[in-house]
Amino acid sequence: MSAASVVSVASSAVTETLGFEQVRSILSHRFPFLMIDRVTDIQPGKRLVALKHITGNELCFLGHFPDRAIFPGVLILEAMAQSVSLLDSLSREPGSPPAKFLGNATAQFVAPVVPGDSLQIETLLVKQMQRGVIGSVHVNVQGKRVARGEITLGTGESI
Amino acid sequence: MRDEVTALLKSEVARMIELPEESIDDSVHLAELGMDSLQALQLLVLIERTYQLEIGEEELQCFTSINAIAEVVLSRMAVAS
């Protein structure tokens, strides 16, 4: 939790956020595969809300699709997985290996995501163990659901 | 209850490791069939949701065979009731 900074207090709840550089200090992903821009809410062991802004300059729009830019579902899934990994990292004891290897994913994509959209990715921790984590994820754009799923990540340790 | 738990476990394990249910021996070590630790974690969460149980990480090491997992589930049920 040392990377988090307290930025606001609403009612009795303390809201902690992470900027892009703090996200980058936790996740090992880099351009063009770092899919989280900011974290707006963290409750370690429970919940995390992250943002991913979609611009027309995303590399994927070169081919997906040349005549109509639609953000690929697989990249939304990657953003969901990175959100789970962030929550996992922020919920573990310092020094323990983070879960970042995708083991299983079930997901539904219910509306297209296009340049100009901002993904609000809400992750709930379902189960966290030494070797892995399961997170339930909902993705909204301006309050409208665009994707949901459940993701299992492993730390890479063998059975 | 044991039969119901065993049937659920066998069905889920068969789905996870992509083998027909009838080919899975209830006493065989699941790692030998290709089941890994993340699949065991998924199975644990499925059990928790299905039977409204809380199962700790330390019990994952008992997830060796369908019979062994059934024992864990039934003992947890007994504690919860």
C-alpha cells in the first residue's frame, strides 16, 4: 500500500488512488500492453476501480478495424486481468510474488468500445491464495456495462 | 450427500481437464491427470459457492483426488451445520 496516496475523504471512507507511474511501479507490463491508466479506488482484499482511456491513437486500431475503430475484446480482457493483478498485488504481503499469469477467464462483451471511451473497471476479489487469485470484474463506459467476467491469475509457482 | 458431492466434483474435474467423467477414478491423483494449482483454486471457489462454505488455503494440499476433496467438503459441511 505504500504506492497509494490518500487524495480524498468522503464521509468516513478514505479513498486511495494510484496514478499512472504508481500503476507502472506495480505491474510489470509496458507499452503497448499496459492497460491501466489510473486507479480511483482501492480497498485491499476487497475491491479496486481502475480506468483505461481509449484514444484513437491506440496501436490496435491500425488493424481492428481499418474501416471502423473498435477496441478489441481481448484487450478489454487484458485490462480486466491487469486490474485483478493490481488488486492482488495491493492485497498481498510485501515481497510475495504477485499473480500475473492468466490461468482462466470467462467473459462477456456486451457493447462496443470505441475511441473516446473511458473504461471503468471494477474488480472484486473472489479468492486470494498464495499461488493465485480469482477476481470478478465489471467494465462500464459512462455507467453502461460493456463487459464482465471472472479471471483467474497465477503467480507462476508450480503445483 | 457424499454421492452428490462426488458427482459434482467429478463433473467439474472432467470439464476442467477435458476428460470423460467415466475415465476418472475417484482415487487417482488429480495432478497425474493434468490438473494444476489454479484449476484446484477454481474448484475450491466452485465448492464454496455451491455449498456456502469457507475453505482455507491450507486445505488445498488435500485436493489430491476426488475422494480426498469430497472428504474435505463433507467435513466442512459437518462443521458448518
